[in-house]
Amino acid sequence: MSGATLETGERTRLLVGGVLVVVAIAVLSTTVFDLPVADILTVGFVERLLQAASPIALAAIGGLYAEKSGVFNIGLEGFMIFGAVTAASVTFLLGGEGPNQADLWVGILGATVVCTLFAFAFAVLLVRYQANQIVAGLAVWFVGLGFGPFLAVLLWGNRNSPGLTSMNDLTVPVLSELPVVGPLLFDTSPLVWLAALVAVAAWVVLFRTKYGYWIQAAGENPEALDTAGIDVARVRYAAVVFSGAMAGLGGAVLMAHAGSFTGTGDTMVNGRGWIAIVAYLFGNYNPIGAAAAALLFGGLDMLQIQFQTAGIELPNRLVNLFPYVAVVVVLTVWGSTRMPSAVGEHYESEE
Amino acid sequence: MSADDSGGIRDLLDRAAARALDLTVLERLALAAASTVLALCIGLVVVAAAGYDPVAFLANVFEGSFGDASATARTLKFTTVLVLTGVAVAIAFRAGVFNIGVQGQFVVGGFVTVVTILWLAPMLPASPAAGVVLMVLGTFAAVVAAGLYAALPGVLKAYAGANEIITTIMLNFVATGVVGYLVEGPFRGEGNRAPNTARLPEYVSLPRVVFENPDFSVVGFAVALLVVALVAVLMVRTTVGYDMVTSGYQQAAATYSGVDAKRTIVTTMTLSGMVAGVAGAVFAIMIQGYYSDPAGIGTYGFDAIAVSLLAANNPLGVVPASLLFGGLDSAGSYISINSDVPVQLIDGIVGLVVLFVAAPELFRMAARRTGLGGEER
């Protein structure tokens, strides 16, 4: 126990140190390199950042639940691809090339349902058939990379969908007139709100309800949970299915913000599922921490537009790599995180 | 704190490795065959559901992989690269290190080969002998560059506890992005419309000898087999190999017998990257003859994971496994020309093979239930 408190203290110090370093770099770069930070940190940037962070946050919260319950769901990336392609397909099947907002919402819902079903099959492989979690998770990614574009070519004759429609902003009268906060919170995509809501709800459930304690116990001390008469396998099933559903929703949100599906290269998900895993590690297995970490990666993802408007000449392809480099840096500085002790262990009930 | 923490991942890997080693050779063969057949069956169901003729599709798969000499040459072309990337993955997985970054290391190696040869070529007379020298130097540069690129996540894992699965995946994106930028801009061949480097000189190429296919050379295939042999010997006969394999099998036992766990991780990653570098060089010299945007060169480094797993991470097993996936890739090229079925299906089927290989218990239970468990158990 004392180890844990020491660890928390060290973690807080690291976090504070990290923030200080970021601030120092920002100040240095304004003065030394004459970087127009004011041009970069605009309201529009924060709005785009929130939109870019939402899919990562959703997937991260899902992955966090699975890992808390003792199952490492490394397949988040794959589920996100399925979520994105399903959302685009359903939207297209309902509304053709000119779908309306209702079609898009049904598409998002459909993607979540489909990914829930896939996640159930995945959970059966992991929990019942004791599949190697790392290999099976990678496989989900490969399957997504194959069947996602396959479905796109089947529907549209191309790896990319035609332009569908993107999520309209939700404008709250009066409140949206407020300076800064107005456009950020009261004139933005409802999916940003959805992600924030999921983060708070996930925190409450995990740390304040008995279901949350079951999930934590399934990952830390499955024997105790079993003794208390709770079926460990069932808790893990629930957590893995939830993680797949959230990653699928995340992929759907990504598609809904972009307004079309892109299936070239590594598809439009392009590593966000992997970044989500790092987000919850960085957030120290706390749903709100994971969402906050997602903001960081979302911001890095959107820097490119800011650099362009601020007149900073850097090739797009290199600016696009910032999030990936950040992930490597975060993992290195943050080091290993204390995973739940029974992660990856298959639990056989004694009876 | 960190001893405790890295213990978590370590245990996970130990358990995975221990479980994989539970299987006998016969069981592994059965698992590989069953996984492939089941994945193909699901692929056929998808083909049928999408409104195509599954029988025609299956015929196309065979026709396109080993149907005639040109199909076979194409299969061997893919197989050559897959053998090398597959061995690169196998080295790491065998030692319990999950190097998912072979794709990135392969890209770095191939690009460095082309750049090195283009840079050195003007200094030597244009002759076949100079061609051989250039190819050797280019491959050497690739081995060094890719080895270093793989050593980085190895060091980060060993000394900072950064999970190598995620860092190597991120470094794949970085390699593709940076090399893509370089061939688009600074290293684009003069007057090239496409984002490609200049072509390698004519005399820098491997002799064809047997097949007509300009992209396949028996010499390249022989190089791949030579690397397999070298790695197999290294794993079984040398101390380095012994340390690696023991670490993969049981971390605790390895540490107890005096293996430096951290150094072994770095060595493993470096070796794995070096072989990926050879793969990149062979791909650049034998297949492409220049370097293009790595976003479009094929996923040899990822398919290699399927290859290695199917081969139970055994370097010798990688050869037949590569033949299977080389055949699938070759069938993919054939299907994309001769059939309307979207070729991405092949990638999906490869993914399904990996999924099923991860779950031996699935087939064991199925075998027990149907009473066919004789050779499975």
C-alpha cells in the first residue's frame, strides 16, 4: 500500500514537471524562435482539438475498462476501423450521397451495435477460449484493415466513401454568445458533449458503484471476487464488450466529424486506437485522466491547420507525425504503468 | 516501482510464451492448417454474401498462386520478402519481445539501400562487378540503419519501461511519414512526376536465372534462405541465441542463470531490425529498383507477424508459412486483375488466420466435441 502512495506522489510530480516543460517550451519558442503562439492557440483550434480528442477519449475509456477487468484489449484500433466504416455504410445506405442528420445518427448507433456484436465474439475468444490477448488484439486490427476497405470497395467501388455529411454543431441560444466558452461549449458538435458525458459517467461507475468495484476486483484479485459469489468471466465479458462498443463509437464519431470514410493507407483511424491505449495509460487508468490525455493528442493532431494559418512552413507529412512521436515520448518519460495485477491471466473458477 | 511494473508485462509475455510452448509440433501443424482453412471458409462466406461466386473465387486463389510458371514466380517474389520479414518477427517473438515495428524497419532499410547505392554509384565504374559491390554496401547500410531503428524501442523498453508494442507501432507511422516526405521532396528523382527516388543503375540488379518475372531472382530467394539458416544456427548454437530463447521461455529462469535481461531485449530488437533491413534491401533491389512512398509498398512487415505466428516463431517454420502467405498475396494480385472481388478481402483473411492462431483452445474444444480429438490432444 505504501508503495502505491509513493507511486502516486511520484506520478503527480512527473505530471507537474511535464506541464512545466510544455509551458517552458512554449515560452522559449515564442521568444527565441519568434513563434506566434497567440496565432496557434485560437478558439477555433480548441474547438477542433475537442472534436479530434472525442474519438480517442471514447476508445481510451473502453480500453481502460477492459484492462481494469483483467483483459488487455489491444484491438481498439480494429474496432475503431469497423466503427468508422459501419457508420459510413449505414449512413450511405439510408440517405445515399445526400444523407441528413438523422441518417448520420442512425449510422453512429448502427456502428456501435455492430461493434458490440463483434466485441462479443472477440470476448468469447479471449475469455472462453483463452486466446493470446496480444496476438488476438493485433489480429482484430488486421481484420479491420482488410474488411474495412473491402466493405468500402464493395459499396463505393473505392476505398474511400463519397462525401456524406458531417455532424452539425449544436447551438444553445444565448449561452453560445458568451466569449470563448460560448463557441467552445455551446456551439459545438454534440458528439464532443457525448464523449465528455461518457468520461464522467465511466468515472462514476468505475469508482463509485459496485459494478465498478467488480470490474476492478476482476483485474486485481479475481479469487476474492469469485469467493464473493460474482462470476469473474461474466464481469470480464461485460468489460470487453463495452470496450469494443466504445471503440466502435469512437470510430463512428471520427467518421461523423470528418463527414466521409477514408480507407486508404491505414484507414482514417490511422493509429488513433493505439494512441487511445497510451491515453489511458497516461491518464493512469482514470476515465477523466484518459479523456484529458486524449485532449493532448487531439491538440497535436490539429496543429497542422494552426501552423498553416500562423504561416509556419513545415511539411504536412512531418507535422502529422507529432502525435506518434508524442506517444513514444510519453511512454518513455511516463515509463511503465502499474497494470492491474491479473491482466492477461485466465481465471478458472474452482467450482 | 519499476521492477514491479515491468513485472506485469513480463509475466504476461512469459505466460503467452509458456502456453505457446505447450503445443507439440503436430499440434502446431494442425493449428496452422485449421486456422488457415477456417479463415478461408469465412472468406468464402463473405464472398458469397457479397454476391460473388465463391467457387470461382477459390479457383482464382489457386490459379493466381501456383497455377502456372508466372503465378509461381510471383508467389516466390512475395515469399522471398516474407521469409526475411517473418524471420525478423520470429527472432523477437521467440525472445518474448513484441516487435510490431518490422514494417517500419523494413521501410527504413529499403530506403537507405536505395539512397546509399545512388550516392556511391557515380564513384565506381559502371560494371557488373561494381553492381555487386554496390548491392553489398547498400544491404550493409540497410542492416545498420534498420538495426539502429529497431534498437531505439529496445532501449526505451529495457531502460525506461516503454511498452514496445505501442512504441514500435508508432515508429512504423513515423518511418512511413518521414520516408514518404523524403521521396516526395528532397530525394525525389530529377524530373520524376511520381514521388519516387531516381532508379538504381541497370547493372545493380540480381540475375533472373530461372523465371521470366523481372521482379524475382533465385539469388534473392537464396539470400533469404541463407538468413534463415544463419538465424536458426544463432538461436540454437550460440550463447546470444540461448539467452534470447531462454528469456522468451521463462524470464525468471533466464535471470537466475545470469542473463542480463535488459541487454538481451536490446540485442533481440537490434537483431530483429537487422534482418528486417535485409528484407528492405532485397525488396528495393530485387522488386522495385527505386524507392517510392512507403504508404503504398505493401504490408510485408505486418503479414510477417502472421507468418511468424503460423510458424510458431521458429525460423525454419517461417519458410513454409511464407510460401502460404506469399501464395495468398500473389492470388491477391491475380484477383485484382481477373476478378471483381475486392482484393482487400485477402488482407482480411490473413487477419483471420492470425486471430485463429491466437486461440488454439478453440480448435481443441471443437476437436474434443466432435470426437476428432485424436491427433489434436
